[in-house]
Amino acid sequence: MSAVERVGVRRARASLAVAAIAALFGFGAGPAHAVNHPTFSVLVPIVASGSSGDLIESEELTQLTSPGGSWARLTAAALSNGATIAIDSRIVASVAALGEDSPNSVSAWLDSVRNSRPIYLPWGNADPFVISNATPRYRVSTIQLSDISGVPAFEIIGWPTGRAGNGRSLRISEKLGFGNLIADDETFPGLTNSYSAAASTTVAEAVLLGSEKDPFDAAEQLRSSTSGRLAFVLPRDTDSIDVERAVAFLEALYQGPVRSSRFVTAAVTKSSAATFRNVPAAAIRALMAQHRLDRQVSEMALDPRAIAVPRLRRLCVIAGIVATDRFPAAAREYVRTAQTYEEFVSFSLGSDFTVLADSAELPLTITNTSETDITVIASVNAVSGIVSITKPSQTVTIPSGSSTRVTVPMVSVANGKTSLRATLTTAGGVVVSEPVFVEIDVQAQWEGITLVTFVAIVASIMGIGIARTVRDRRRRP
């Protein structure tokens, strides 16, 4: 082989090697166009809404999680399409409380959710900026939320609504354990991993109850307008979602060349900024002032959690609806009904009565309906000087689930009608009941008059008897 031929062979071999490398790495002779498929990160919340703040009953859980139930269908669509589930920790606690009595469908549903590595929300999906809006001692941390739900504190992720908070809220909430948040790009501009508020609004318009927008059109709109990664959420109030529409939207969204990725929460830093809109500041302040009072009153219990836990659960449910029109009324109702604490302790003075002696004892019955012993101070005072209360305040301990009767001694000073006023307070002086009044009629001299009259009558009868006896004897021969 000549030198020229040997050079040609080497060139041919080099060309083949280049062609092989080009083919291996996707380079062709013609022009190539990269295909970018949109990637969606979708968060599907499963939240236990409603007016109650306590555990969910077994029947309701069964209805929601059985095949055909709204939670079951929504989670199935989320899991089959690679969406991320955010579950209310109230649901987790409710199932845990049932223990071995939990229906199989409920346990199986919760296991499927847990296996998907969900995001755990505060009880009732409470807005973290609402429950931190108090003086430092009474702010609600993730540790307290863990205590009432059983979910580890580090797994609880807050979801701000943008309708609560101020310039200090991010820093405060971070100290309370909310290092990561489910954050939208309107409330938290520039925050990494914030979700699209505009896309979420588009989705809400298609999946809410009563919506007229076609969920397939909404899915196509997002697919056609997205070239990279887009994160968005379904409405945070699960009860407001039309499950048929939500399932149809999720199925339509992932038809065609699209990808799915896990929803990522946003890390809060000291330099993070937030924008708040239409904050119902007065209602939030009233709600958290009542929470402070709840915490103070709970100290009357041997186990303060017996009072603090139910109150905190109810507070969180109300804090979860801060962005709705229902919030101001719910906050007012909570404050109005919480002031007497009659769900834990109540008392009765009985009916009106008459005092016929110089001294008497007023009966007072105190009932404890809580699951722990309670210590209160019972105070009774006269509204006038007709009677004097010799021991106006008594410290009383009432065992769990029982009633205790005490007597309040009083002395009659003058005759007439008056009222007695009774209240219950904690050892710290916080009033835990509405005042109760009882009318009394004092006729202290009746006892002496009755005795004199009785003696006079007896003496008269005896005198008449003696006179008759003497007279009869004198008439005898």
C-alpha cells in the first residue's frame, strides 16, 4: 500500500470515529432542535375544614376516605399524576386517636398518603402569621402544634395566606420553627421556590365549586404557556373544591409531553421580604388576646393541657380561614363563647330563698366537666349592707368529672331584700365565669317572734287547762 493510500485509510478511520462520537452524543449532520417539555410541581391540600377544632369522628373519616369519597378520589388523582399532597395534621391526629378502632379504609388511605412523603400542615392549616401575632410568651410554635397533633415539629410547614402579618412576621415565624413555608410569588417576591399565584388562580377558577371554566381548557392553558418548571397549588380550602373538576384537571394536565416534579417549600431567611394585603388586624388581635387569656386560665387545671389543647385546636381552625370572609365573624364568636369557660367549669347558687335567722349558709355547687382536677376561687359578695359575708372567698378543688358543694356563711344585719353576686376566678385572678346573682329576703326577727308566739300559745293553752281543772275541782261536792 502506497503512502497516499495509507494516509487515505487513516483519514477514513478518523472520519468514522468522528461520526460515531457525533452519533453517540446526539450531533447530526442536519440542524437539531432541543425539545423542552414543561415540568409541573403541583400541591394538592387535604384539609379538615369546619367550625369544630377537635378530632374528626370515625364516621366522617370513613365517608371521606372510602372509595368514592372526596379525599380518596382527590389523593388518588394526585398520586397517580405525581402531585404532592399537603395533609392537615388534624387528620393525622384523628386517625391516630382511633387506634385499633380505625376503619380499614381510613388506615389504608392514610398509609398511602404517608408513603408519598406528604407535606404536613399545622392543625386546620393555620396561617403561621396569625398564630404568631401575640406577645412572645403566648406565640404558637411548631413545638406546640406538634404537641396537639403528634406530628414531629420539624415536619410541620406553614402556609401563609398573605392576609395576615407584618414586617416582623417572617423573623418571628422562623424563630417559632417555621424555617420553610409554602409561599407564593406575590406575597413573597423573589423568594426561591415560591409558587405561582397567577397559575394557582387559573387552577382555582376551574376547580372550585360552582365554577364554569372548563378544567381541560385550564390544563391546556398552563401546558401551552409553560416551557420550564411551574409550581402552583390547588385551593387551600378542600371543602371548596369540586372533586370532579379537580380530578379532570389533574388528568388533563399530565396528558402529552409534560413532566412532574415534587413540590418544594421555600426557605425563609433574614433577608426575605413579604407583602401583605387587606389584613384584618383588629380581628387577629382579638383572637390572639383571647388565646393569651386561654393560656392563663389553663393554669387552674392540675394538667393545663386539658384546657389549653382544645382551645389551641379551635384557634388554629379559625386562623386557617383568615383569608376568607368568614374569619371576622368566627373570631368574634370564639372570643364571645370563650370568656365563661363553662365547657370546663360551671357553678350554681340555686334558687332565691328567704333568711329567717341571724346567720345562714348559702349553698354553692361547682361542676368540673374537664379531664383533670381544677382549682378555682369562689367569691360571693352582697350588693348591699343587709347581709355580711363572713368568708367571701374560698379556694375549691373539684375532681375531674364531678361536682363539689361548698357553703358560704353570712350574717343578717337588717331585714329586707338584697342580692348576692358570685364569680369564679383562677388563683391569678382571671375571671372564668359570668357573674351569677341570687335574690334573698332577710327576715331575721321572725325566729324570735315565732318562738315568743309559740311560748305564748303553749302558756295560754296550759293556763286554760289549769283554770278548767281548778274550776272542776271546786264544783265537786
